[in-house]
Amino acid sequence: MSDHHAGYIVTLDSNLGEDYSRDVINAIEMIKGVVSVTPITANYELRLAEERVNDQWRSKLADFVQKMTKRP
């Protein structure tokens, strides 16, 4: 038996201003089967989470590069 999808989370590559975001929301609402679109407002909590993820990624990348440069 296959899984059924109840919804999707879409992440934007940058924050959109209110004026442009209305166009994006309207476009998503036009997709067949979409019941609702609820924007997530950018705030300090979201920014902190992004920075933590970025820090973890940079740290892992630095560890990897260091490990690769120490190889004989």
C-alpha cells in the first residue's frame, strides 16, 4: 500500500515582502487540491533557528575540510 500525502511544506530561499508574497500565495492557492496556504512570518525565533542550522553546517564542513587536508 502506498502512503497518502496530506500536505507539503514549502521553504522560500529568501523572505518576501507583503506586497509580493500575496502573488505567491494566490498562485499556490490555484494549484488543484490546495485547501489553504498559511504564511509563516519571519521573526527572531526563525532567524535564530536559521543561524543555528548554518552554524552546524559550517562546523561540519570545516571538520570535513580539515580531515581531508590531513590525509597522507
